[in-house]
Amino acid sequence: MSRIGRLHIAIPAGVTVEYKDQVVTVKGPKATLTQTIASKDINVEVQGAEVCVTRANDNKESKAMHGLYRMLIANMVKGVVTPFTKTLVIAGVGYKATVAGNKLTMNLGLSHNVEYVAPEGITITCPDANTVVISGASKEVVGQVAATIKSKRPVEPYHGYGIHYSDEVVIRKEGKTAGK
């Protein structure tokens, strides 16, 4: 049995979980999230204040999907109570970001400003000109938005210019040495 899949998911107060027609719906104070269970071998049972994810057999595909769907549901339950966040750092001379409504505008040393419109359910804030904070109820969408923004200007290894996660270690290369 999967070590992750066999764990029960505790449902906090104020959150409701429903499973109907292969679709899990989690409603909470911050958002409502849905997840389709693509595998017929995975069953979700809501028992009081817990959610139990089980599999029908020990096929290779069922084993692979068992832990996956359990973690997806656990992340949904956690996300509707406390939003997930990712922090990006913009490093470079003259590089900066501003937010107006749901549109992020970045000056990244290009001939034009780079604009990104946040999808539904995602909040983008800029505490200062070189920091971008992305938050939302869905861990998957928050990670995808952060990766998309990060891809607009990858980190350059010699000076460290570009966009990177706040907890990411940027590996720097040594520059050329002349006259030795």
C-alpha cells in the first residue's frame, strides 16, 4: 500500500468535501476547487471529518495514481483554508516590477515592458520593486504562474541577472580571466 495514499486527510472546520461522478469538490472560506479523478480504480470516501482515498487493485497504474490523487485532494483542502504562496526575486540593474489590478508589468532590460495578466483565483503583489509574491488556493496554478513569470527572464549565470525563486540558489560561474 502506498505510504502517502493510505493516510487519511483531516477536514478542518468550515470546509466541505464532496465526491460525485469521479469529481472531488472542496469548498472553503477562501475558494472552491474541483479535481476530476481520471482513474476508475481510485475511490474517494468522505467519512465524517476525514477523506479516505483507496484503490481497487494493485495494478501499476492504480499504484501510481493512488498517492497522486491523495496529495492533490490534501493540497485542495489546505489551499481553501490558507492560500499557497511563491515569492520571486528580480535581480538586475534597472529591473523592476509593478502591479496594477491583476496585471503585472515588468521592466527586464528588454526594449519593451513584459506584461502578465494573472488568471482567475491568483493574486499577484509587489511588496517592493524587486519582489513578486504570487498567492492562490490552487498549488498547481500558483506554481505554474510562478514558472511562467520566471521564464520571461531566466537567470544569467555570470552576474545573476534575471528572475528566480526567493529560496533558489543561483549557481554563479567564474568570468574570464585575462593576462595569466
